Amino acid sequence: MMEDSIITLSRAELKTMIKEAARQAIREHENQKARHSPDHLYNRNQAARTLGKSFTTITRMITEGRIVATADGKFIAQKELDRYISST
């Protein structure tokens, strides 16, 4: 059985807690936004998980030109994954 408790904080402690919570929320939001940016790059494993395909299938799709990757063939942009998804 949990008992109700009262926690006493000083104004400075409360201010510090609020600032840290706000910083954490902003960091999480920025990370989320970056992952969904059209310029965000996925490696082939991440792209495979995102599309529900295997690493080998992603590699083959790049070789066949069905998915455009970076010049070294290691990364695929979010906008390219979006294009592929919308075309299927």
C-alpha cells in the first residue's frame, strides 16, 4: 500500500528540476525531428528495419537502382525511403 507523501522543495530546487525537464524534452523533440528530416540518413541495416526487408534485399535494391543510396552505397536518405514507400 502506497502512502501519500508531501515533498518539500526550495524555489531553487524546483526551478532546477523544471529547467532540466524542459532541456530533456527539447533534446527528445530535436532528436525525433532529426530522425524524420528528409535529409536524415539511414545505414542499410536501419533502412532494412524501417522497410521490413533484409540487409541483403536492401543491398540488392540499391544495386538494381530501385533505391538510391549515397555515392558509397552505405546510406539511404529519409526522403528516398519515403519515395520508395509511396511508390509501392
